[in-house]
Amino acid sequence: MTAIRAVYSQVRIGWRTPWAYRGPTLLTMMILAAQIALYTVVWRAIYRGHSGTVHGTSVDVAVAYVILGLTVASVLDLWPRQSIASRVREGLIGVDLLRPIGLLTQTLATQVGNVAANIPQTVIGLGMGFALGGLVPAHGPGAAAAFVLSLVFAFAVSQLITLLMGLSSFWTLEVGGTTMLFGVVRTFLSGTVIPLWFMPGWLRTIADVLPFQAATFTPLSIYFGRPTGGLLAALGVQAGWVIVLFGLCSWVWSRAQRRVVIQGG
């Protein structure tokens, strides 16, 4: 029961933190609305004068894809405000190591709360999409149900990738530049704004062998009835990445504990 209460407290901290900083949270929602509006205009401009499809994708699907992609990414692809890197730099990691639950559990529980607190952004994203007339229904009831299941896997993949990135701070201490580069690569290769089926073959191959696509592209491809290799294969790849990333995080953490250097504090 003590462990359960400790996990719940971390989830609660993650939930309350975004709303303790209402200004940045509201600004993020405004940015999401602006991004959706701009990308909708861009995709419609790209298709202007082209009445057919490109790689089997109509303008309506392309616009709906970017609306859903940006909305999903705004909720799932979060970098925690109080990251492992900042806690290592400030010496607070020493406090974390004394808590009744492990660092990985603490961090993942906090990220669960962070994601839950940002779910209201879906109202902004989908509301903006509806206002712009850019939403389309799922490929069918089965696709809609599988989309929801895929989002659960996508959440796990996204948070484990973020956790793995945070653990690298035990070796580098300062991860600001790496984090910026990581964000660009993740946004592009996850298929957040550009579906992977638009990418050239060599780039699509790279995206397929990395875990980023499992965090955004896979659930969206299922929603539109175009999962790579079929529905079961797509979900299987996501589940596989969850197992691999969790194992990798556990292994990296086992090595990181030997390098703890408490600064500041």
C-alpha cells in the first residue's frame, strides 16, 4: 500500500504541475491551435489544382492526418518540466534516490500525470479541426477501437523514449542542445505532420526501424485504415517497442546509478 500511495502521489504531482504554471500551459494550447490552422492552409495549398490523390491520400485525409497528428503529439510527446536532467544538475536526484519507489517508477508516474493534465488540449485540437472542416471519421468502427488501443501503446513508447533521453544526463549532465535536436528528429520521423507514406523509400526504411513512428504514425495509420503490414502487425510492433524500450531503460538505469554525482543542492 505504501508503494501504491507513493506512485499515486507522483501521478498527482505530474497532474498538478502544468496547472500550477497556467501561463505556459495556455500558451501551448494557443500554439497548438495556430499550428493546426497553418498546417491546414499549407496542405490545402499543396493539393490546390489536384483533384486526385497522392500516394493514395486525398486532401481531406492529409488535412485530417495533420490535425490528429499535432493533437496526439501535443498530449503524448511531452518533455517533463522537472526532468531527470534538471534534477541531476541541481542535486535533487539524491532526494529521488531516497524515496520508497525507484527513479524509473517515479518518473513514469509523474509523466502519466503530466499527460493526463494535458488531455484537455485534445478539445482545442479537435475543436480547431472541426471549425476548419478538416476532420474525417475513422476508417470504420474496428479502426476506431484499434486506434484507441494503439494510443495506449503510443503513450508507453513516447514516455519510455523521453525517459531514456533523460537518463543520458547522467553521462552528459547538460542535454539542452541534444534535446532540441532530439525533438526535431522525433517530430519528423514519428510522422506527426508528414505521413510516412509520403517519404522516399530510404527515409521510410530509417523511420520504420526506429521507435518514433510507433508513437504517432502507427495510431494515425490505423485510424485511416492504412497500418503498415496490417493491423495486428502494427500493434505487435508497438508492443515490441514497449518491451525493448523498457528493458533498455532498466539497463541504462542500472549503469547510471554508478555515475551519480550530486551537484548543487
